[in-house]
Amino acid sequence: MAEFNTSVKNQGDISLLYLNGYLDAHTASVLENNFSDLIAKDKFKIVVNFKDLVYISSAGLGVFMAFIEKIRENNGDIKLTSMSDKVYNIFDLLGFPLLYEFYKSEDEAVKKFEETDKLEK
Amino acid sequence: MKSKSKIKEKKLQVKSRTENLSKIREFIQNFSSSAGIMQDTIDNMMLAVDEACTNIIKHAYKSYPDGEIIIKIKYEDKKLIITIIDYGKAFHPESVPEPNIQEFYRQHRVGGLGMYLMKTLMDDVKYVSIPGKYNQVLLSKSINSPR
């Protein structure tokens, strides 16, 4: 059976969420729980690293839609990084680049959060 | 003498559970690889079939775990035809609007994304529902350049 797992690392007030494996209607609940946990801990600045994500279906994309508004209402964001062309293509087909920021590397996404923080201070 | 075109066909029957989605994708992968189809095309077909089966599990069977899903795949005359049959609630594709991502964002909805992907990734998607009997979705894709 295809597997999906995640891990979370903290970098200051930014949470780095790493995805690994196959994200479909069966495994999407794992990612939902990750976002719920982060929100419960008032962690609203989230960088999602897709480097080890092999596969995504619309059920996986739906998870990002479900949490983004709550996160942005709290001055946070979900920034997406390090995606393979294959996975990016699915996000692109559904128009996600209109609503989400995509970065080549995790560092760029973290920097973007830090720059926004500086501007707000 | 008329030469016969090469026809290959396989069938998979699974219960309507999301845990079977990986088995379904593997079935499409194995059949298509052995038919010599390019991996990019296989990836698209696996996703389209995953979306169709996810819709069946969630909407036709409303997450009832013991419904039957039958998937048949056929490669004939450089065309892949995938037929998916279920015995759940009838499906009316015309009731699913084209998705608009910004509208979805405002309304917190995600329904319809899967169907849009299926139509985008395959050449043709056809639905037949015989109420009280079965639903069938037919996905097809022309394979222009095998590996």
C-alpha cells in the first residue's frame, strides 16, 4: 500500500512541514491533522516542502484550500516549495498559482516570511 | 490476409474504500507499462482514474465501504480505454459546474476539481447512469508515440 507521512520542524515562528509519499483521498486526513495541530498551536506561518512528495490528487489539493483562509486571517500563510514538475503541473492545471506562493527552495519561502515580518514591524 | 490489431485487456475489482486507491493506481501503472506507454501519459491516466474512483467512493457509495468498483482497461489501435463501473447512486455530471478556483477559495469548496482534472488529462470522459442498475465512466486516451 502506498504510504504518506509528514514531519514538522520549527524555525523561529515558522513551521516547516515536510511531505513524503502519496497524497490522495486516503492519506489526506494525515495532512489535515497536521494543519489542525499547527493552527491549534497558533502556528500560522507554514512552509510546505514537497521535495519527497511523489503523487498528489485533488483530495490532497483540497486540504490546502480548506485551511488557507483561517491561516491568512491570522496574518499567516501557506507557502509551497521544492515541488517536482509533475506535482506542480497538477496545482497549475487547477489554477493554484493565482492564490498561493510557490518557491523553488525552502530558504526562499522562509526569507519571504522574514521580509514580510520586517515590513510589518 | 488481414492482420489483426493487438488487443490487450485487464480487469480489477475492488471494494469502495480509499485504501484501495493505491492498488487501483498500481493496476493502471502495471498494465500501461507492459503496453509500452510513456510514463508521463501513465501518470496522467493514474490520476484521472484515481479521481474517478474517489468520486465513486465519496458520492456514488457515500463512503459505504463494501460497494463494488470494477475497472477494465483495454489497449487497442493505439488507444487506451478505461471503463469504471459502480452500483451506487446515479451520477449526473451536468450538475457539477466547471470549477473556478477563486470562487472556490471564497466559498471554501473543492468539489468538482477531480472531474475537471479528468477532463483535462484524458481525451474523452463519458458517463452513463442506469438508475437502480449501474453507473459507468469511460475514460479514453490516444497514445500517439509509445516509448
